[in-house]
Amino acid sequence: MKRIALLLLGTTTGILLLTLLLIVFNASMTAILIGQLCGVILLPYTVYRVLSEPYETTMTFKDWYRDRPKQK
């Protein structure tokens, strides 16, 4: 993944976790709704950016997995 996709993913995760903490600690409803609105907007955008990123590989299904190569 490119650097911008990882940054976007981290930001979205952070905002959603912050919103969860605001709910747990009974913060003001305005802060919770702003966090939720940002998360609802950023989450689909993040998924779109990660999935639409150009990615090419030379690996095939015959190569199996990188971390556990098939025994020949």
C-alpha cells in the first residue's frame, strides 16, 4: 500500500476509536456526533482508496503463500 493509504487508514481507525472512548466516558453528545460523522464519511472513502489502488504482482496461485511456501 502507498503511504497515503496507510495514513488514511490510521486516521480513520484513530477517529473511530476516539469516538468509542467519547461514548464510554460520557462526553458531550456534540463531540460524539462529530466523531461519528467523520468516521461515517472516512470509512467508505478509505475502503475505496485502498481497493482502487493499482497493484501488480508476478505471483500466481501455484506460488502458494509467501510466508508458508508449498513443499515440493
